[in-house]
Amino acid sequence: MNPRLVEIALRKQRLQLRAEAQRDDMVHRLRGIDATLDRLDAAREHLAWARRRRRCCRSAC
């Protein structure tokens, strides 16, 4: 087999392994803030609901 192709295949494999390790690390780090992000999303949805309701009440008056 061509030594250049072997080198490219090994480089590709190393990059894939490094990408997998980085994904695992990211998942581990984000696991801690997942609940916080869920709470922020819920708060944002409640604020949007309150704004829509306020506009609705103003137009009804």
C-alpha cells in the first residue's frame, strides 16, 4: 500500500478519535448547565406569554 495513503488514513483516524474525545468532553461539561438552561428557557417563555397577554388586555380596553 502507498505510504502516503497509510499516513492519510492514520491522520484521519487520529482526527476522528480526537473529535470523539472532544464531543465526550463537551457533553460532560454541558451536563452541569443543562438544568439552568432549561430554567432560562422556561422563564423566557413565561415572559413572552406575559407580554402577549399584556398586549391583548390593552387592545381589549
